[in-house]
Amino acid sequence: MIILYFYLLFATTTAITAIYEILMPVLKRRFTEGFPVENIIATYIAFFFLTVLIAPMIFFSCIIPSMGERFRNSLYDGLFPKE
């Protein structure tokens, strides 16, 4: 049972870190280009729960800058495709 608590702590802290390290720069980049993001609260909530589920895969993108940059660019291209 204690392992489950430690994993839950790990997943929650990774999700919070991923919001600050990965999602916020992507949304900020979108705002600086002059395009608003619709329903930003739902975006934060969905990203949080998704990163809680896949925390071990996101962890290295949060702590290694080169992987984080690639993940941010891929996330930006996936969320906001060029029209």
C-alpha cells in the first residue's frame, strides 16, 4: 500500500511540474502569436489528469531540458496545427 502512495505522490508532483514546464510555455507561445486558447481551464485539467496517468513517460521531459524542448514543440504542433 505504501508503494501506491509513493507512486501517487510521484505522479501528482510530475503532473504539476509538467504543467509549469511543458504546458504553460506552449500556451504562452500561442498567446504571443495573437491567437487565444479556448477553454483554458479544461486544457489544464485534461493535461493534469493525462500526465498523472503517464507520469513515468513525462518525467524525463520535465527534468532534461533538451527532451522538454522537443516535447513542447511536438505538443504545440499537435494542439495547434498549422492551417
